[in-house]
Amino acid sequence: MESGLMDIYNFPWVIYATDGSKGSTGMGAGFYRHDTKGGGCCRVEGGVGGGSSGRAEFAAACLALEDSLTHDQPIAVLTDSKGLMTVASNWVGEGKDPLLQHSPDGDILARIIKVLHQRVSLGLFTMFIKIRAHKGEFLNEKADRWADEGREDIDNVRWDGPSLQPTFSWTEEGVEHRCSMNKTLRTRVHLKVSELQLPLHKNCTSEFLNREDNSRDLLGKHWQDKIVPDRSKRRLLQSISHQFPCAKLLKLWGLRDSDECRLCKSLHPEVTPWPRPESLGHIQARCLALQKPRIAVHHGIWRELPAAISRNSVESHDDGTKKWYFPSAVSEATHDEWTVRQILVHLGMFPEIKSLRADVTEFHAQQGIVLTDVQITSFYSLRPDGIAFDDKNKHCVLLEFTRPMDSVSSSAEGD
Ligand SMILES: [Zn+2]
């Protein structure tokens, strides 16, 4: 409101008009005290990320409040800062609001609250009056002048120390950033720490994370996907970071005496000690007791893969027709496994079965494998996991589905 309309000059209180000043040279705060025609000011710096737009106003109110401790009169503090009104009504008498530590001007606000508490404990009355900021109003003009003076007062700088909360700064692509701790910053810090830590480690996890084209962007999407159950996200994270609570790790952590697989052990109680530890690789690929579910899962995953590969196969011939044809990709619910014989028929090679048979024999012989007729016939009956044909060029690609942990040789421990 207009201070004039309130007949403020006749109030039996000490009246302080406060103002902040912001310009290219910095911030200043000032107050005018009506009864003594005096005032005070200072230059204002600091604050998290340079402080808020109301920082100078807060500082001005704080200066006025500090001045009020030099006498024992009730006071009215005129301010055009809406933020200050909120501060005053929220925090006086309530103790420190937890929000204070999140405010970029927490250093000044804490001081304001402290002085207000002092006044309350002395039984002194304090009133904040919100006025409209505009030129031409006497008290406002006076405070404005003090604030401008404060801005230039480089010998009298206040609130330039560390604020209540730590400020973080970093440079990215030549731009300096500053802010207090928040969710985004926390993520950045974690990422940076990981980047710095990664070269220091040499194990399967770091090897995976250092690998080029390791699809980490896909992992990120997977973890952000709200449809994916938390349970499976956690499993994936545990697997990648080698923290899946299998017996091998539980023993390492001192939570279990033996790293034997209880399932394998119950199948073969006579084998002591059980030769391989229950590692994640064991559970996923080698556990004797889990063979059936393993095969079911294998098929389940494989049913989806050829369909997805087929959908995403974009190579085409010069005439624009699709290059690869996936006969095995019937749908995601079912797939046909072709035998080698069917593949050869499809490629039109069966009429020359005699020479083909010789080729197969020779191919194996080169690797020191001698095949009997029965074995050759059973070779024709083999079913690759999947196939793709480029009929035009008579190319056939066999698709085999394997998981990294199918191979025992991936590490000495079988992981
Ligand atoms: Zn087992």
C-alpha cells in the first residue's frame, strides 16, 4: 500500500524504509530511518548461485533490523519485497524453518530471523509493511538512495562469505555453472565419480562398462521405463555390478560358510565338496537343477528376438525389395526351426546332395573330425536357432542365440 495513505508518518513507532539496488556493478542494500533522518547501507555479495532477485531487499531489511537493536522502540519496516513478508510470517516464533537451508539467501534470512527472535525475546514489537516500489514516494526515495550508495561501497561488503549450504561450481563447454546441491547436480556428481573411478578398476564389471557400444543408453532407458518391474531392474543392476546375492558372493561377504549350490548338492549329495561355486553364471547357465526353466527361458527370449531382428532389418536390394527374409520369424509367440536339410532344399542345393555330402565331410575332416554316414544324416537334421535368406544372392545366415555366460571360459571362476 502507499505509506502516505496509511498515515504512516504519525505512527508512534520508529519507521524504517528499506530498499535493494541491483546494477551492473553489483548489489547494494540500504535503509532510511525516519526519526533520525539517518540510515545505513552496505554492498551485498554471495548467495547460492549469486542469490535470488530479492537478495538485496533481504539484506536491506536485515540492516534495518540490526539498527533497531540500538534502541527499544517498536518498529515498522517498509519493504517492497514480497519474499520478505513470507519469510517473516513463516519463521518468526516457529524456530528455523527447514526450507531456510534450501534458500539461496539462507545466510541473510538466518540473520534476519535471529534478530527478529532477539526482538521478540526483548518484548519489542516489529511490523513489516509491504509498499509498492515506485519513484517519487519520500521514504522510498530515501531508502533507494542509501541502497545505491551501498552498491558502490566496496569497503563495506557483507554476506560475501560461504552461505549456509555449500555451493558447487563446474565448467562445461566453457560455461561456468554454479548451484547448490539438488537432484540434477547429485546425478552429475555420481556420473563424474564413476568416470574417475572406472579406470582404477580391473574386473568384469569395469571391463563391461569400458567396452565400446555396450548399449548403456539402452540400459538407461530400461531403468527409466516405468513398465519394467522394480524387481527386474534390481536384478539387472545386481548382475551388471556383480552384486547378485549368489552363494559365491554371500560367502565372500561372510554371510554364508559354503559357496556350494544347494540345488546341485541335493541332486548329487555324494559329491563333496561340490566342484563349482554357485555363481550367477552357474545359476543362469550351468546349474543341473535349473535345466528345464533355463531352456524355457531361452526359448522364450529367442521367440522374441528373430521377430524383432526381422522387423528392424532395413537392408534392401537395388530394386528396393527387402534383402533379408526370415522364415523362422513367424511371430513373437511362435517360431519354426528349420532343419539343415530344409535350408539346403530352400537354397536349391539338394539335387547336388552327393557333392554336398563330400563338402560336409571335407569341412569336418579339415578340423580333424571324421563323420560317419549316420552323423552326416544327423547333421542334416540339425536345427539352427534361426535363419535368414538373401534369396537373390543365395546367401543364408544362421542365427544362433547364446548368452555370455553360456561359455564357461569367460572367466576362471565361471562367471
Ligand atoms: Zn546348481
